[in-house]
Amino acid sequence: MDSQVVQGQVGKATASVAKSKSPFRLSMERFFHNPLAVAGLIILVLIIFITLFPQVFTHYNPSTPDIMNTDSPPTSLHPLGTDASGYDNLARLLYGGRVDLTVAFAAAFMTMFLGTLYGGISGFFGGWVDNLMMRFVDVMLNFPFIILVLVMESILNIASEWMLVLIVGITAWPGPARLIRGLFLQLREQDYVIGARTIGASRWRIMFRHMLPNSMSFIIVLVSFQVAGYVGIDAALSYLGLGVPLSVPSWGGILSTTTDYLTMTTEPYAWLPPTIMIVLTILSVNFIGDGLRDAFDPQSQA
């Protein structure tokens, strides 16, 4: 009888502790119980570390060629060899990750900021405002991205990672804006929004103090998936010669100089490492995105 009382008290204490946890904390606990999400987080942190502190792994400058040692196979001095210009492949691989990750993260946050602001206003007001704003989104969704890259680089004569961030940001926000608009159309019918209107809260207060915080989990998940996509986009643009200049190390730029038949067949140490880094980065971010989606999904709760 006493043991049953003790078990009942323990059960009540456990339930009270569970109830005291915030929804965000519960979501994070579910996230860290997902092995793929945790593995993706660990891999991404390691990739970010080696790209932020490449001098720990190599003492070579990626922009300083060794003209007496070109097209060198892997040696003790150059673990991944050198390219045709004498640049150390390992140094360019490590430093190149900075460009790809900077473009990916900065473009994702810029895109989500513009998309959330635009889509939130459209979904909150609805009616003719929503119809007008969505017609502009339809136009932007059909805007030729590659042509804009060429035009901007030709007019401004600037090819840098920040130019890529700007171009991606001003062209890729309509997709997230459409998703956020749909979310706000649902949220504006919730009881807490109707209650805030009833007590006379301003429209902007309702949007930024009530609706936006309740959509942050969705926005975080969307950002994670966009980062993965922009890593691939940046590598593809650099590979096509539309990204940063080849003098600036980037994973896509390395691949663009190693795709001839001779290099592909005889020098796998030159093109395989950047390929692996791109694949690992995209996979890790996608695993994190899947884990966040499952963690923030209320239906996944036990």
C-alpha cells in the first residue's frame, strides 16, 4: 500500500515536471532524441569549425600559388596536391567553405526576412490587399534567376559572395512569402488573435507580438531547408562561372577547374574532396531540417 502511494507521488511529480517544461524545450528534447538530426548537427558544426579556423589544418594561403610545384600529387607538404596554378588544394578546400556557407546562410536569412514580412502582411490583411500582393508574387516566381545574375554582374561589374546574397535574396523570397501567407491566413482565425482584436490591440501588435512568435517554428524549419538548397545553388553558379571569381576559393570554383577528362580520371584528389564537402553539408542541413520539422510538429508528441 505504501509503495503504491510512493509510486503515485513520483508519477505526480514527474507529470508536474513535464508540465513545467516550455513547448520549445520539449521540442528540443525531441530533436536531440533523433539520431539523424544529431548526426547532421555534429557534421555541420565540424564543417563550420574547419572553415572558420582553416589555419589549424593548413599553413598555406589559398591565394598564394607555389609556382615551382604545380599539378602536384598529394605529398607531405600538400596533402591534397596542388592545381595547375600551384594553389594548395587543401587550403582552397578549407577556405572555400567560408564562401559557400556565408552565401547559404546569409541568403537564407535574407530570403526568409523578406518572405516573412511580405507574406505575413498579405495573409493578415487578406481581401484585395492579399490578391494584389499575391499577383506580384506570381510575377516574381517566373523571374529568370540566371539572367538576373548575368545582368547584375554586367551592369555593376561586381562578382562577389555578397552580390550573390543580394541577387538570391531579391529573387527567392516569393516562395517563402507564399508559404508564410498561407500560415498567417490560418493564424488570423485563431482564438487568441480574435481575442486580441476584441480588446483593441493594433494590427501590428497582433502580427508581431502574437502571430509571428507562433509561426517561428515553421520559419526555423523553412530556413534550415533553404540553407541546404543555397549551398547547392552557390556551388552550381560557381561551377558555371556565374558565382564568385575563380581567384576567390569556393567549392564550386574548385570543381569548375577540375572537370576536364584528364583531371577527372587521374586526379580524384582534386575534385573528390569538394564534392564530398558539398554533399555532407547538404545532407547534414537536410537531416537537421527533418529533425526540426518532427520536433516542432505537435502531432509527433506521444
